[in-house]
Amino acid sequence: MTTAYRARAPQDAAVQAAWDYLCREANGTGIPGAAFAEDTEFTRPFGGQEARARIRVGTGLDIGLDLDDEAFSAMVALAHLPLPLPGRAACLKDAMLQQVRRCRWRSRYRFFPAVPEFAADTDCTAVALSALHRHHALDGPAACDQARELLSAAAPATETHLHPGAVMVYWDDGAEPHAAARGRKQDAVVSANVLHTVYLTGLHRTPRGEDLAAATRGHVEDHLRSGRHEKGTRYYPSPAAFLHAASRACTAAPAASARLVRRLRQACRELGSPDDPLDLALLTIAATNLGLPEGQHERRERLAALQRADGAWPARPYFRMGRVPVYFGSAHLTTVFALRALQPCANEDIPR
């Protein structure tokens, strides 16, 4: 047995166990919705009905829906599962495709597929489109047609608290008849996810798309340059989530992202090697996307060592509800990112 094989064997075993876990847990129905917690350590997760009650007690606000039927977890998982999928994962993929398709409203995608009162957003739309395109469930022209909807969410120049021209989280056009207005706001991870899809579909080569891509990339760069990424974003609590999303955007348009890549590489070096398994996985993927080999073997060794006996990694907060301190996460999502980190897709990395 060669030294290289011996070094890789524990990671290979971890990958096999992770696929087994995801396929077993999905059981033909897809990825379960996220659990919720009030702290970033996920010390006591709870379900959607309790989340609604806690929000009501803590803020006096009844959000009007239980949170269990969220489909964003399925969008994220489908967008990040490493390719090629093993044969036994075909049912998992098909089930997640159905989960994502349920969320579509015209050319937009909703976080809660069965709750028309909760507006579609650009984050769900961008991640869903990239996932469907990646698994050949939406061809290039169809993905491009739907992605054009993202261009209509550019922030107006009159809003001084927003980065002008960059994508907003929510459309502000009143197009959804039952959805309440969510306000004009931006988030740097959302911007990075939208930027990835705009690049992926080639919309940045059109006049409107070029303008939105340039402004949105400027928003991402400003968030990084200012150091605000160290405290996460409104919807994503971890700096590693930002580095991961921004690096992913760079893989879709390396030439347009050269300056951003340099800054992201430095930020990855500064973040080091987190102890949290989700942050560790996200940083490992970001470093792969950015062509940073140093420390990667050690990160993957540590990540494999953090795997549970059932093949999963523990739930950690990946995203959160804006101003309400309720965090979303699951062992399934952490496991998808850990699997991607341990089994990187070389053809998705930016050129060295």
C-alpha cells in the first residue's frame, strides 16, 4: 500500500459513510427541512412550531407560519453535492429535484413552497437555478430565461443605505399577489449566490446583466474589503459562509473575478482552520475553489475525524432569519458540505 493511498483511505471511508447516511435519511423523499436553534452552537435544536412560538414570545411578532416546510435546504444540498453522483444517489437527486421544483412561482423560487404569503427571494432563486442547471434539469436557455428575473431586483440609486445597482434580497415590485412586502435590503452572501448564477447563465455578457454583475461584485468586494465579513451577514452568521459563496461565484467567471480572488485568498489564510465542522467544510471548499493547496490535507483530515458514527456531521447554523435570532441548520446540510469538501470536483475549481 502506497503512502498516498494510506493517507487518502480515511477520507474515502468518510465519503462512503456520508453518502450512505444521506441516501438512508432521504429515503426517497429528499433532504429533510432544517432544525432551528437560538444559539450558534445548536445546543438545543427545536422544530418549526416551537420556532414560531419562540419568535412570538421574544419579539411580540407572530410571523404567521410554521417553519418546518422549508425547501431552501434542498436547494443548497442539490447545488453542492459533489459530481459525479454515485449510482445509489440517483433517487436522492430525483427527490431533491422535486423538492426544488415545488418552490417555483413563475421565474422565482420561494423559501416556503406552500406559503404564498412569504415572498420569493433572489437567494432561493439563484441557488435553485444553479442546482437545476447543474444537474441538467434545466437547460442553458431555460436557466438563462428564468435568471433574467434576478436583473429586476437591482437596488435603485435613490436608496442611500444600499449598494446601488447591486441585487437586493427581495423584489420590490409587488408582483406576488399574496406576499407581504419585505423591504429593500442586501446581503453579501445573497449577492455572491446571485453573482454565481448570473455568471453561470452568461447574463453578465448582456447590457443589463453586465451592470448588475459589476455592481453586485462591487458589493461583495466592499463587504470583504471593509472586514464586515468577519461578523457574517444578515442571513448568514459565519464568515466561512461568505468566503465559500464568494469563492463559488469566482469559479463561474475567473477572468472577471481576479481581484476578488486575491482578496478572498488572503481572507481564507487569515481565517485559518476553524474547529466548527461546518465552518471547516466551507473553508475547505473555498480554498479549493480559490486554488489554495496549503493546509488542505490537514483540514480534510480533521474534517474526516469529526464525522459521527452514523456517517453524518453535526447540525450547525448555516443561515438565519434576518433580524430574528433563529438559526437554521441540520446534520444533512453539514454533511453535504463536508462531503463536497472531502470529495472536491476538480472541474469546478478555477484555473491555477
